[in-house]
Amino acid sequence: MRIVLAVLFLSFLIMTNRSNVKGQDWRQIVPLKSTRAEVERLLGAMTTAYFAEYELKQGSLFIEYSSGPCRPERKGGWNVPKDVVTMVHFTPKHRRRIADLKLDPKKFRTIADDHVIGVLYYVNDQEGITYAVQSGKIDFVEYHPAKRDEHLYCGDPADEKQRPVKQAQYSRQIPISLESHER
């Protein structure tokens, strides 16, 4: 009986501790640096092969993992070991205004989605971050490999240029400042 109580108590401690960790600690996850093991220590294990999804108090978190180093039969991907984080995508439950972040507009290229009117992507290739914005509010933020990691891309780096924005094939780059679409 004592063993059962001890196991239950330990399980309770682990679960309550895990929920505390699920706050903003996900921001420690860095594409091409963090591993699946590190993510799972922070957020819990997932059984999927090359991605993980977590529901956090602040929103939804999607993490994509590498399937391994470059191979002749594979186009695209990153030349990193298997289970290294390649992308982190966060969708907040409560959308913040892009203006609240006080971003430097000179560091971002702006891409308008041709299929969804009013959606703009603010992409900082140097730091590896993309904000999807609609009506001046952030729909999601995506952390992807930075420009300095371009040499690790499996394929032609020019092909990778639009990858952080999933809808890039339906988008066009436009010169807009961050302030002009925040209302």
C-alpha cells in the first residue's frame, strides 16, 4: 500500500511540475541546436516521428524535427542529426498587436499572402523568425534556421529562401513597414 501511495504521490509531483514548465520555457528551444530529448525534458514526450504538438496555457506549439543528415535521395531538409529541432511554430491563444513588440522594420522583409487577403508575413532571415499578422495582430510566430545556418540546408539555399513562410508559393514580397498595417 505504501508503494502505491508513493508512486501516486510521485506521479502527482511530476505532473504538477511539468505543467509549471510548460509556460514560456519553450522559448529555450532553438532550431538546429535543440534536440528532441531537450524538448521532451521541457514539455513531455510525444510518440510522433518527426514532429510534436503541445497545447500550452498560452497557445499551441508545433515542433518539427530533422529526419537526419543530407542524403542524395532527399531534397530539402537540414544537414543535422536525426531528432534535432528544425522549426518551432507557436500560435498564441490571445493575439497580441505586432506594434506591441516594437520590432525594427529594417530587419524584416514583408510578404503579402496572395490567397488570404490581409495576411502579412514579417520575416527576419538573419535571426530566423517569421510573424504572421492579420489586422495588426499576430496569428503565429515561427522560429526557423537563421541565415548563418544556410550552409546546413540540403539543397540550393536559394530554394530555401521562402521556406519559413509555408504559403510562400502563393505570396509576393512587398515593401511595407511594420507601422503601415497595424490598425
